[in-house]
Amino acid sequence: MRTTVTVNVKKQPLVKVLNSIGEQGKFHFSYNSDVVRNDSLVTFSAANKPVKQVLDQLLGAGYQYKEVSDHIIIMQDLSRQFIITGYVQDRETGQKVANATVYEKQQFISTLTNEQGFFRLRLKNNDRYAAAITVSKDLYRDTTLSVHAGIDQQVDISIKQMPPVMLAPVDVGVEKTWMGRFFLSSRQRMQSLNLSRFFADKPFQSSIVPGLGSHGRLDAQVINKVSFNLIGGYAAGLNGVEVGSIFNIDKKDVQYMQVAGVFNAVGGHMLGMQAAGIHNYVMDTVTGMQAAGVLNIVKGPLTGMQAAGVFNQTRATVQGMQVGGALNIADTVQGVQAAGAINLSKKGVQGMQVAGAGNISHGRVNGFQAAGLFNYADTLRGLQVAVVNVADTSLGCSIGLINIIKKGGLRQITLSANEITLLNLSLKTGTKTFYTILTAGINPVADKKAFLFGFGLGHIFTLSEKMYLGAELMSPNLYLGSWDHLQSLVRLQPLLHYRLNRWCSVFAGPAVTIYGNDDVAPKTGYRSRPHAVGWNAGISIFNGCGYY
């Protein structure tokens, strides 16, 4: 290559010029005709200059030379970059197209056209002799053309609109959520829309923030197997493990494991485990587990488990379990809802609801509701336990201080007298099969005034259209002036009712009472020892059910 040669040609084929240089230097050139266009005409002059300098001036930049014996091999310089510039325009109208994506699939390099439709794409040389660049734009056909590799050049590209019959509805993806709008730039969202038909699989990616990582601006078109995001990442999907110190955003399906310090957002299905310090969001189904410090949301069905420090929501069926520190919401529950405050099922429960405050099911409950304050079910086929239980229709059992069954339920207020207290007021709520009783009574004429209060259970046996028997088991307490000597009673009272009309009935019946402590047995004013067998009689109003 240090041999000096002299060249002075005018409009001569390049192959003849190279042969002349070879004859002077006593060597031969070897090259690929796709790399060196030997039929091109050149005009060139150089006197007594080294061969390398002559070749650089003759061929231009972008080539490497290797000496092997008496041959010089001409090759492309793969370390050199080249730039493609140009304009993208509408094929029919000729108008320049802004925000079109221009990219090279093999090198994974892309750019967007500006408002004037201009683009500038910097590519690397490779072992190919041509590069294919593609233009994609929403509502347009993809257009691909081939450019010569290693040479800076300008190309103008015309793209054609899709026929109206080919236009598909645009899905509202993860880019439209508040997380996508806040953490993704408008250019990233536009590029994602343009490239809705192009996706690639890659084994690994790392990024600092979306667009600044190993996949560059095309990171949202890659389905990764392993993904590490220093701050946050934006990808097409996941088929492995993804970790982000702050966030992970995936446009399509995610499977196996996704972990983020703040939030995860998935635009498709989630299969596996999703864990975030604050929030997990999936726009389709989840099969597996979601765990978040604050909030989990699934727009499709969930098969598995949701666990959150505050709130879980599944906008379809839950087959499994929801555990929330405050609130759980689902359309239909086939499994368990457990919340520190409230559980809500919009369409029904087949399983169990347990809440610190209340459970609500706008549908049928086949199973169990337990809450510290209240339960509600449209139709109950199971058991409710709370202070207040409410159901539109009940074919089950409600246990609470107050049980309200709107259709066919028992709602009675009774005024009665018995051998212990002459004036008693009771509230009976529930169903014919099972009802609860709140009672309070006083004996104002006894030697020592007695005050009775407590709780009971009952069942109705229908005897005829006018008569029924109420079998009641009471557990009242008797106060005789000292709370330290409160007397506990167990009282069984079968009461025969006769209906006077729809709203009113009279009743009477015997009663058997067991006193918890004879040492502090009351002196009722009628005898000094407590009554073991007594009586009860009174009147009931607001009977509520027509079948008694």
C-alpha cells in the first residue's frame, strides 16, 4: 500500500483504472461488484502518490483495504455510519406527511418526520450492501425501499393511504391512561400508534427511561425476555422477567414476572406475578397474582389473587381471592373477598365476603357474608352475619341485631307482658325460617323494679291461614339495681299467634326460664323465688309477611 503510482484518466471505466494501478504496483485487486461499481466512469489525476491515498480519493470514504500476498482486497468500512435524509409525502395529494415513523428493522433505528415531512436517519454499515428503510404512518400502508449502504444519500418517499374498508378501530391502549400520558412523550405515543403492526422479539433490554436504552426509540416494539429499567421502561410485551426501579409500561401481553418500585401498566393479558410498591394496572385478563402497596386494577377477568394495601378492583369476574386493606370491588366473585372496610360485588357472589365494615352484593349470594356492621344482598342463598343484614329476597339465614328482608321477610313490633316484666317491647326481623329478636322490658310495680333486655332467635311453624306458632329462644339479662349482680337468663317461649288482620295479631303461650345464678335471683313482687315456668302474652303489629 506504500507503493506510489501515477494516474491520469478522463471518463474511463473504474475497472480499467484499477487494473492500471495494479500493473504499476504489481498486484491485483479483489472486490465484490456490489461493493465497488467497476462500470462507473471516473475522471481522476494523481502523480506519484501512495496506493492507499489514491484509492481513498478515487473511491471515497467508506472502504477498507487488506493486503493478502499480491492481492489487495477492497471491502466496505463497517465501522462507518451513513445518513439517509429525505421527505415523506402523500402519494395522491403530494402533501408532506408529518409524524411518520422512518426506521430500519435490522439495526432497530428510527426517527419521526417533522412538520415539513423531513427525516434524517443515521445508520451503521453492516455486512450487507443495501439497507431497507420502512415508513409507517397511522392510516397509511407501510412502505419499504432499499438504499445503498455506506453512502450518504437523499431519498423522497411517497406513501399511500389505506382504503376506508381496511381501517380498523383504534384500541384505547396503555398510552391513553394517565400513566402513559404522564411518563411517555407525545412522540413516543405517536410512534407507537404508527408501528401498531410491527413487533420484534429480543432476549434482553436495558433502559434508563423510555427511548433511552438498548433498543432506542423502538423499545415499544420489542417483546423482551429479560428487561431491566433503571428508572422506567416502555416495551411491547414480556416473556420472562422485567424489573423497573420506578415503573414498567408494556403495550401487549406480559407473562411470568414483573416488578416495579412504583407501578406496572400492561395493555394486554398478564400471566404470572405482578408486584409494585404502589399500583398495578392490567387492561385485559390476569391469571396469577397481583400484589401492590396501594392499588390493583384489572379491566378483565381475574383468575388468581389480588392483594393490596388499600384497594383492589376487577371489572369482570374474580375466580380466586381479593384481599384489600380497605376496599375490594368486582363484578362477580367466585371465591373470597376480604377487606378491612368494604367489599362490593356488582353481579353476585359464589363463595365468601368478609369485611370489617360491610359487604354489598348486587346479585345473588351463594355462600357467606360476614361484616362488623352490615351486609347487603339482592338474593341470599346462604348465611349473613352482621349487626344489620339486608336482602331483597332470602332463601338463607341472616344473623344480626336487625335483619331486613324486603320481599317476604318478617318485620314485627310486639308489646307483651310476662311473669317477670309487665311491659315489654320487642323487635323481630328476619324470615319465617329464622328471625332474631331485640327485646327490652320493665316491671314498674314490683318490690324492686326489674329491667330486662336481651337478644333471641325464633322460627315460625305455620298452622293455618290465621294461626302460627313462634318458637323462640331468648337470652336476656335482668337488672335489679346493680350492674355487678346482673342476672343472665335462658328462656324458651312457644307463642301461639292468631292473626286479626294483615297487620296485627295477638299471641300467648307458656315460658320456661333458667336463671344463671339463684343467689341473686330477683324478687319480682309475686314470690320470693324465681319462676321456672311462666307465661307470655301480647300483641304484634306490622307482621310484614303474608304467609304466616
